[in-house]
Amino acid sequence: MSITNVKTSPIANQKPGTSGLRKKTRVFQEPHFLENFIQSIWTGIGGAQGKTFVLGGDGRFFNTEAIQIVLRMASASGAARVIVGQNGLLSTPAASHLIRKRGADGGIILSASHNPGGPNGDFGVKYNIANGGPAPESVTSAIHAATEEISVFRILEAPDVDLSLTGIAQVGRMEVEVVDPVADYAALMEEIFDFGAIADLFESGFRMRFDAMHAITGPYAKLILENRLGAAKGSVVNATPLPDFGQGHPDPNPIWAKDLVDAMMQPDGPDFGAASDGDGDRNMIMGRGIYVTPSDSLAAMAANATLIPAYKGGLSGVARSMPTSLAVDRVAEKLGIECHETPTGWKFFGNLLDADRATLCGEESAGTGSNHIREKDGLWAVLFWLNVLAARKCSVTELMAEHWKTYGRNYYSRHDYEGIDGGIANDLMQGLRAKLPTLPDSIVAGLRVVAADEFAYDDPIDGSRTEGQGIRIHFSGGARLVFRLSGTGTVGATLRVYLETYETDVLDRDAQEALDAVIKAADQLAMIVKRTGRKRPTVIT
């Protein structure tokens, strides 16, 4: 075995986004593309020499080949040890837990999360730091800077490691430990939740359907829900991870998980429904006849957290991304705890969790998590809901009806306009920025603007400031509009429009109907139809 120094040159557009670097799979397969980025990770973190890393992916196309490349490059750069999931598989939550449990220096997660997979799909690489969370901007900026200066990468010439069996292997002088990808995570869940109460719920005849979407959570859900908790066999569907996710789109929302929605909306449907995404960090929650928005889910979880053994002492605080609805703010106010508003991206929750300023965190994009790891966690959220339902002995519909009666309802929706020309998208946002000073006290679509700004975040722990995080427009009565460009797509630009209104009386309206005035205000302010030519969103969630 010998180390080869391969001459290379910078490759454009290797700047990590909100969750690592995502590109089309074929781009990552181009000569030197993956290798340049991995070498730049080592450079950006001050070298790999003597360090221990966790490595795994969601099993999408190119995962197996990429794992072997990362192992040989880690060895060539002097890493002491890499802990890798069997067959190269690890959910993102499980990887975060493993980094923390084993005291690793960091980890590399190969995933494009909820993006489609396959030869014509997407691939991604994300670096997580020693606390188990996504790298902060200081680290991703250093990695990006390294991609712009790279001239050589180092790789060991060695045969592939057999990742099919757990145990110890060697790659040059580096030790590779292949571990069961599910075991440690399942043990953690049993520490957090009352497995006995959930098992009793299933024993009573409670039925659920969990759609793993042919993604990474299939094996996790099978073991925990069916084998350990006693959910009926077949409760977990689409449970086998596939490189192309069964030609589906592994994004747990009512559009891409339509089969689950259809089943849950039947009069004789299961009592509880849920889904998770490509790498297992997102979730969708449903009851028979009801879809619970991620924003409402976070609020309901916060309101019922003390029913969970791990949180029976109460919450130190909650945190939400800025576009997420204000529903959890109302719970925090009643509980007398802190509520933090951060930019989009789970990395912004890390400091709050480490400082015990927040216990639960959530994003409108179906991510929810707590201080048990430093990532959002799809299956954890499902178990949380099951534990609450077991304790409350009620249905999802009954729980949400009581919640809205207590706190009022934040009707909420997100309209995505995908694949917009980047120049047009940036012009649209610039046009909104130009209007901000004149918007307060103006009337738009019958709504009075009370405040308008571009969100900037001052981290209360380290004092860092993050600017340009989306445009917020607040209306009287609790309605709100948010505009931002997404950082998770791989083609063109995605404009996300977040719409919200608050009601305390009529609590059972269709969300799009309740938001009609806010939807009209969004188009009038941003001139979406005129600027983009799009008469309707690509996706409504």
C-alpha cells in the first residue's frame, strides 16, 4: 500500500450550503470532484492526523464508492481511526449520536437528505463537528476557502474494505471499525422514552403506518417499532433502503408521501401515521383524518414534553428557525421558558443546545430534535408522539383540537417555486429589500403591515452575527410573510414563501383558505407571477 499525491486544481462551486455540499450525483462522480472536497475538509479542520471520525451515508447511489474513497483519503492524511456503519449506512441522527458517544473528532455524512437519489439524482457530503452537529459557518468557510486553493490531494492505493461484516479492519496504518448502524441509536431511544407504555399502546390494538420511503430509516423503524415495541408486522412500509429510493422523492410531506396521506384519510385508516426522509432526520406526523404541520408538531411536543421520561423535569427553552410558525412561541410564553429564533439550518441550534438554553428545536421543513443529539431526528419525533399519545390516551385529532383551543391556531403553509433562474430570483429578493423601509403602516391585500425587515441573527452564546437570512413582513393580528431563497437545491434557485395567520375562534378551516389574504399579499409584494411567470407554486406544503 502506498500513498499517492495527486495533482489537482480548484473546482468551482464547492461552497457548502445550509447542510453541506449538494450537487447532482454525476457531478460528484466527475474526476477529482469528491476528492477535492474531502481533502479540503481535512485542510479546513486543521488536518486529519491522529483523529477519529465517524463515516456513513443514507445508501443513495454512489454511497458505496464514496465511502471507500473517503476511507483511503482519511488513511493517507493520517487519521487514526474511522468508525463506519455496516455496508456504509448510517442515518444522520445515528451518526450524530455515534460521534458524541465515541468521542470522535467529527464525522462525514454522505447524503443529500430529502433530495431524490439515483444516477440522475443528487448526492451530498456534510461534515459534522465533535459535538455531533453540522459544522458552523467558521468551519464551512474554512473548507470552502481550501477548495479554492487546493493543488494536491492524498489517497492511499489500497483494496476496498469489506463493510458487510462488523469488526476491525486496517487501511494502511488507520483502523476501520465497522459497527451495527442501528444498535447504539436504538439503545438511546430506549433511554429517552417509555417503551413499556408505547408497547402497551400497540397491545391495545393501536395501529400505525410508518413510511420509510425506501430510505435509511427502514431498518431503524423495523427494529424499534415492530420488533421491540410490538407494532403489527407490516406497520413499516417501504422499509428497504434503495439507491434510488424506489424512484421516489424521499421528502416526508403530503406531496411526496401521498400514499401515506391517502391511507390516513380513510375512515378506517390507521390511528397514527408518520414518515421520514432520505437520511432519517426529518419527519411527518399524521393522525386518522389529520395532517399535523411541522410547526404545530413542534408546538404540541413542547406543550406535552413533561410526559416523556427524559424531559419530565421540564424544558430549559425551545428554539425554531425563523420561517417556522410562531405556534411554539405561544407555548414557550405560557411555560415561562426561553424561545429562540434562529436562521434556517440545524447548525444554528448547536450553541443553544450545548449551553442548555434550549431542549427542543424545530424547523418548518419537517425537522425536529432535542438535546439528545445535535441533529434533527425523524424517528425520535415519531417515538415522542407515540409516547405522548400513550400517556394522554387520546387521538392525534383530539390532542390538536385541545392544543388549538388552548393556544389558538397558527394557520401555516409554505409555497415553493423551484428551478427559477438565479438572476430572476435574486432580482425578486432585491426588489423586496428595496421596499422594506416604506412598508410599515401600508395596506397590502387588505392587511396592515406593522413591521418589515431582513432577518439577522446574533448568536447569544458566541456573539457571532449572521445576516441576510430572509425577509420578514408582519401584519396586524398575527399574520406573517417570509421570503427566502433555499440553499438545499441543486438546479436553479428555489424561492420559498412562508405564509402564516393566527386565529383563536375558527380553528378547523382549510389552511389555504385561511391564508387567502396573505397569499395575495405575497404576490403583490414580490410580483411573483410577473417576475417568474409562475402562476402557481411547484409544491405547496
